[in-house]
Amino acid sequence: MTGDSEDPNADVQYHVEVGPADVSDAVLLPGNPERVDKITALWDDHEEKAYHREYRTATGHYEGAEVSVTSTGIGSPSAAIAVEELARVGVDTYIRVGSCGAIQPEMDVGDLVITTGAVRQEGTSAEYVREDYPAVADHEVVAALVAAAERLDYDYHTGLTMSADSFYAGQGRPGFEGFEAAGSESLVEELQDANVKNIEMEAAAILTLANVYGLRAGAVCSVYANRITGEFRTEGESRAAETASLAVKLLRKMDEAKADAGVDHWHPGLTLD
């Protein structure tokens, strides 16, 4: 028998340093801790709850709906830690809010990509479940994100996302001194031909873990670069944040509509007004 160096089931979680009273049941997951300020600037109010390593958490309200945000850092390993520990304090809905590279020519910098499913090219999710298990976004979260983008009149695309474990070699970019990983020269083209919309680094793990644990998850990313046209600008970050925040409010309306109708799943026959 071995002893534990920390209790993973303690009320205050080891990495994110929050307890059940600190967070809402719906949490936005940006990568960059600095993005927390940009997200909470859109809310009615907020209070910072914790900041440990890459994990910065705040809780507040958007148009009256309670919502939290926790930054995850870069990549799926740290994002999975956030999902694990937030689930242990009662979180059941996750929306990744990030940036990405688009790989379809019609997608403009500043557009939003709402993920319906993800190619699991990261390695974290493989440590949870067999590699042919799909990384699928929750249909209610996708519907809420689409409805939010429509109400806000933001240009958006829906479809498949590829999540990589590295920014350079894993996304078909040259490494130090021009190093090229095997297959990198054809990676983007192969994904484009398969109608994948964008590349980022966290969505697949978040969606996989949420499905394994019976939780809701989705992702919305702003396009910073189009890998086909060569266009690059850091644009659309606030649009992704506002879309995700409004989606949380709409998800609460969905949950109310389900309760009123006595059903377990939201569908288009139930109103959001």
C-alpha cells in the first residue's frame, strides 16, 4: 500500500485551487491566463477565486447568468487537469474559448469556429480511452454556441477541429533550423481534404473527458491565422468570449425549458425565449 502525496478528492483542488463554493456549474476554459481579464470584462460582475500556475479562476455573472472561467495553459495535459479537478467540485458544463488556425480558404481571420467534434491528434485523451473513441461536442452546447453567434451577428463556421500536441511540428510547421517532422509537409492538406476546419491544442481532450464522465462540453475559437491564405492577425478574441458567455446563459434557458417540459434533452421544439 502506498500513501498519497496529496488527496485528489479534497474540497480545494490541488492544481486549480478552488472548492465547490468558488465556481459555477458552467466554466469557460481559455488557455492564456491573461484572457481571463478579457472575458470577465464582458460580464456584469466577477470575483477572482484562485491563481495557481497556469490556472486562473474567476466567477461572476453574464446577463444575470452565473458563470466561471478557468485558464488551462497551453495543451491538452494541463486542460485535462482542469476538467478533472473542476468536475470534482461540481462543474458539469465546459466551453473551451480559444484561438486557432483555419485550414479552409473561405474562413477569414476574426471568424469563429464552433467545434462539433475533434480529431484526437493529442496524446492525453489516449491515456483515458481507446483511440477510436470519438471526441464529440455536446449537442446542447453546440446549439447554444450557434444561437449565441447568431444573436450577436458574428461570422462563424461549424465542423471538425484537429487538436495537436505541439504548436510547431504537430501542426505541420517547421521546427528549429527548419526541422520538418515526418508527414508534416502533407498534414494540413490531408486535413483540409477531410473537411477539417481548424487546428488548435485542447478541444479533443476536453471533449473526450467530458463524454467519458457524462458531462457537457464544446469549443469556440477565433481564427487568428488562415494556414491556406497566409493571413494572420490576433483578432476575434472578444467575439469568442462573448459568444461563449451568452451560450452559458442560453444553456440555462435550455435547462429550464427541459425541466418545464419534463424531458431530459433539449431539442429545437423547445423555445429559448
